[in-house]
Amino acid sequence: MNLAAAIRERNAAELPSKRDEDWRWTDLRGLIRTAPEPSQPFTGQLPPGPFDALAEDWRVLINGGEATVDVPARTEAVEALRFVARGAGSHVASATIRVGANARLLLLESYESDGASLALASLTLALEPGAVVERIVLTADHEDAVSVSQAEVTLSPTAGFSQTLVAGGARRQRLETRVLHPGGSAELRLDGIYLLAGKRHSDQTSIVTHAGTDGLTVQLAKGVVRDQARGVFQGRIVVEEGADRTDARMGHHALILSDRAEVDAKPELEIYADDVACAHGNTVGALDEDALFYARQRGIPEDEARALLTEAFVGEVVDRIGHEGAREIVRAWVAQGLRD
Amino acid sequence: MAAVRQTVEHVQALEKYQHGFSTDIEQDFAPKGLNADIVRFISAKKDEPEWMLQWRLEAFERWLAMDEPSWAKVNFPRIDYQDSYYYAAPRAKAGPKSLDEVDPDILETYKKLGIPLREQEVLAGVEGAPRYAVDAVFDSVSVVTTFKKELAQVGVIFCSMSEAIREHPELVKQYLGSVVPVSDNYFACLNAAVFSDGSFVYVPPGVRCPMELSTYFRINAENSGQFERTLIIADKGAYVSYLEGCTAPMRDENQLHAAVVELVVLDDAEIKYSTVQNWYPGDPETGKGGIYNFVTKRADCRGDRSKVSWTQVETGSAITWKYPSCVLRGEGSSGEFYSIAITNGRQQADTGTKMIHLGANTRSRIISKGISAGKSSNTYRGLVSAHPKAKGARNFTQCDSLLIGKRCAAHTVPYIEARNGQAKFEHEATTTRLSEDQLFYVMQRGLSQEEAVQLLVNGFVKDVLQELPMEFAVEAQKLVAISLEGSVG
């Protein structure tokens, strides 16, 4: 049974658990004994969304619903898509996005909740040849919420897709991206940031399948966890037989700033072709004491030095965001997240 | 260059699998199949005390309730556990007292394999040549252990497991199953029920074992499985270096090898465990036959500042499922894992390590080099974890995979679990093929393609070969060359 059906039918026994290899660090079945009632329609006033300043128009899916975005060939569009959960119910939302040949889309997506909801958002994105999409995802989930987002991205040759996930965590939060990469000079960038405090959890999972020759994938995820928070990164790059000259690079780096925080990572390579260059790097640790010492010796107070170094650590991912306006919104969000 | 020339000569001189012969000797078998009576039969055959039989029967009960694991990236038809012999032993004349009483055919077998069972043969080389003591396990039993007397003088116990159960029950009772519990996993549990022999080593406090110890495993009988169990205890401040080698005849049916190795390391002690695994890999074209190698190896660094180093060269077996692990419990203890895993033909390997940091200031280092050629599949799977108490834990992991050919596969599946803010983990992995530029450069200097590949591969695995004891390093280097023969062009 898939997750959407399990939520719709309120079948808690069919939710993914730590016994499912892909969910080993994001156990839903162990957490949710009885699935919540379906969410009620919401008619009240919504607070402003994080990207209101950038988009003229936005689609809001409150407690479920469906959306379709069609970007015609050779046009440019900015779409804001808000997945909102109000109350403590469960629901499934979905969006289908098609981007025509040589069109450009800036997709600004947010996940917002205000209670112990159980929400799933399914996205399907299809990019035609030459289409270029930048997807920025910001989360503003409640600490009791369970929120899962599953995106399926299909690229055409010569298309370009870049994504930055910016996650603040929830009771359980998972941002999953699956990309079918046809090669043929299509370019993919999958980045992520997570800043977690309290007892929050956030999981960034990606599976990139290279099916054709000459594909490029770069991935960089960085996380900072404090208190008893838990960050999860799972990245799998699959290079199918014959997908020669694939170039794939993945990096995941996390800072643990307290004794009881946790980071779990599984960067995977699954390679069936020989003419490839694939690599991943993964580091987990505390702030570099030497750098801290250097900063303090220059007269910067310890707290400030820590904040500065942490901001610089995450800043590398922020700097890679292509759209300037979105980059500054994310930068402000990160600065806020590190101050709190 | 001498090493390369030697490697090339070696390849030319040998067939693909040089240990594929079988020895025709009279053997005792247990009836085919597996049930509680077979467990009793094995226990009775080995004259075991009642507590040992109970231990086995309990393990068998638990095994019946377990399911075969399926998470590894290997594919094979379901194993029929009833279609195998669980005990095969050379028919002995009531326990040979000396080497002269051992069946000459067996001695001949080991001679062919190049394993010195006669102490004078070890000594017969150049003066000052390194010596090593051997425990030779032939199918289900240990046939001979050399240098026992000399080792006993310094207090080192080196004998077969069956002998240890008889002679040193207190040590066996204390440590057996304390590192790999009976029901740890499916294959370890099966092993606990039907294990037949293996080596037992105890190094007393403060003793540095005067020579390398080694066990040589040979599967000979048809349709049989080998289930050996090795237990090594390094008491406080002790040191021992242990080598393990394995081969099997070429047969069309698959044979099961499910071993358990337990290492116990107390304060300031060190164990260095090296393996050259060269079980028959099956037919490279059809994939028929070969050994299923499902092994559980684990070291428990119980003492402070204790150290374990696993070095493995895996070239054989149709299927390898093996994760030598270190439980770093003692403060400041350290674990190392150096591995070369080569798959060719239709071999499948899923191998790696687990470094479990429990104590403060524990350190671990993983260097894994995987090479896949032919139509094989090679997976590195490893876990590095730091528990909340493992303050100051440090890990460095480097996993490199090399692909030779269009039809092979290489996977890297590392798991990293950091549960405290003062642990520092670094992991790097790469997957590439042999560099065209380097090949071109070397061939332009006059080397043939085969030689060039061997030279580059030797360079690729050099970091690990350096960690092997000298006599093994030479053998391993040759093995690397032989395993990759025919994979180029």
C-alpha cells in the first residue's frame, strides 16, 4: 500500500516504518498509532506565505486539494505553491507541473502547518527539452506536525533542474525527491539545508537515476542540528547500464551543536556502467575549534563567532541559489533560524 | 617493476583457479540434512560436554524461528538447507597424535596449496625467515596444529576449537558467543548450532605472541557446508597477529560456508586479523558452482586502549556476505578495516564493516578498495555509528571502486549515525574506471595492456596491501592479478 492510500484509508499499520529500508530513520508507524481524522475544510484567514514578495500569483492547497501548473513552451513563469495544513487532521495534496520546451520556471514551494497534522504532498514535474526549472522549498511546519513531500521529476535531454530544500523540521518531516535523469547534457542540481532545534526531525531523501549518457548531477546538502533534534540525509545515485560519461557528485555535511542531537546519513552510489566519475563525501562533526579560536583571538565574542562560522557553513548552499530574490529570502530565513 | 613481472609470470603459469583440485580420501559424513539429531550427532562426534550440546540445541531452536536475510545486494536461488552435509571429516585413526599419523593424502593437499604443516618446512627457508604456526581445518575438523609446544612455553594457547572445549572449558564458556551472540543473525545462529571446528587462541596478559598464527580452511567434500568458529582472546597488554586463508575445489554445485569469528580484546591488547579469501568463485561464464560465503566476524574492544585491525583480501566465492566489525567499547580503543574486494565473472560480493563507537575517544579507520570486472557485482556496505557516550569519537572512511568492463556493477552503501556532538566522522567515496590517460602512459612505455592494467590495479590497492603481513602481501598481490585475468580487452 502506498503512503497516500494509507493516509486516505487511515490505515496506520500500512505507514512506512523503520523496518522499511528507505524509512529506517523516519519511522512513521512507530509514531502514529491511530491515523488522525481527515482534515476539515478551512475557511479562515491565512498568514502571509514566505514567498509572497516574489510571486504575483500563488496557489494555496489547504488541507488537501490538487493543482496543475502548465508553463507553455518558450515562456517564463514564477509560481508560488503553498501546501498548508490547518488543524490536526490528515490529508493528501497533489500538484502536476509541466514545463514546455525552452520555458523557464521559478517554483517557490512552501509547507506550512499549525498543529499535529499528518500531511502528504505529491508532486509530479515534467521538463521538456531545454526547459529550465529552479525549485525552492521552504518549510514552516509545526513541531507536532508530520509532513511528507514526495516529488517525481522527469527531465528531458538538455533540460536543467535545480533545487534547494530549506527545512526547519517537524515531529517527522520528509522531503523526498526522485529524479529520472535521461543524460543527454541535462543538468541537475539537488541542494538542501536543514536547521533543526528542539525535538524536531527532518529527512531529505533523494534518488537520482541516470538512464542515458552524458548526464551531470551535483548535490550539496548541509545541516545544523541542536538540542535533541535529528537530521537525516539519504541520497542515492543510480547509473544504469550504458549511461556512460555520467558525472555525479554528492556532498553532505552536518554540524552537531549539542550532545543529544543526532545526524544519520546514507549517501549511496549504485553503478552499472564503467565510464563514469561518481563521488560522494560526507562529514559530521562539531564546529572547528581552530576556526573558533582564531575568530575569538580577533576579538569576536564566542557566541558571535559560533554564529558566524555556522552561517558561513550553511551559506555555501545558499550562495548556489540562482534566483537572487529567492536567495535573499532563504538567507534571511537561515539567519533567523540560527539566531533562534 | 619486479613485482609486476612476477605477477605476470605467475598469471601465465597458472590456471584461472589453481586450488580447484579435490582430494580423494575416506571421509565420515553425517547423514544429509539438518535437524536436532544432526546437531546431537556433531556434538557426539566431537565428544563434547553436555553444556556445549545444550548450547547448540538452543541455537538450533532459535535458528528454526529465524528468516534468511534478504537485504544484501546479492541474488541467488533459495538455499535448501536440507540438501547438504553438515559434517564431513577425514576418517581418522582415533585422533592423530603426530603429523606422521595424518592421512598422507591430506598432507599432500596442503603441500599442493603451499601450506607448511611440518614445522621443519617452515624453518627450512632462509635463516631469519618469518615463522608462522598453522591450524589446518579440512572440511569439518582441524587436522593438525603446528608449533603448539613452542607457543605453550610463552603461555599462548593455539589449538582447534574442539580441543579448546575439552581442554579449556572455562575460557570457552566465558567467551564463546559473547561477541557474536547465538541469535545475532541467521547464519551466525546456524553456525552456533552446527559449527564443527575452527581455531582457538588465547594470549595471556603482557605476552606478545612470538610468531604469526594462521588457520587454513579447506572445503573438500562434495555437497557439504563448512561452519567453523574461531575465537581469539588477547588478554591485557597482549598482541597477536592472525592470518586466515581459504580454498575449495571446483564443483558445479554451490557450497555453503557460514563461519563465525569472535575477537575479544582487553586493556591495551591488540589483534591483527588478516584474511586472504580465495574460495572457488564458480564458473566465470555460466556462474555455476562456487562457495556461498556468509560470514560473521566481529571484534569486541572491551579494554581501554585496545586495538583491532581487520585486513581482508576477498577474491573468491560466488557470493560474499561479510562485514568484519569492531565494537569500540573501551575508552580510547581503536578499530581499523582494510579491504580489497575483487569480483570477476559472475561473482557477487556485499562486504564492508561496522564501526560501533561506544566509548569515549574511540577511533576507527576504514579503507576499502573494490574492483569489479566481468559481469560481477561488488557492493561496499558499512556502518559507522557513535553513541551518545562516545565523546571525541573519530572516524575516517575511504571507499574507492574501480570498474573494469561494461557489464559489471559497483555499489557503495555507507550508513553514518552520529548521536553526539563531539564525534567527528569523515567519509569519502569514488567510483571510476581505470584512467585512459594512465593506461596510455604506461602502455606507451612498452607495457602490454594486461601488464598496464595490473600495474594500475596494484597501485589502486596499494594502501591495503601495505597492511598485510609480508608473506600474505606477496600472495595477495598475485591473487589480485589472477582474479582479474581475462577481464581486459
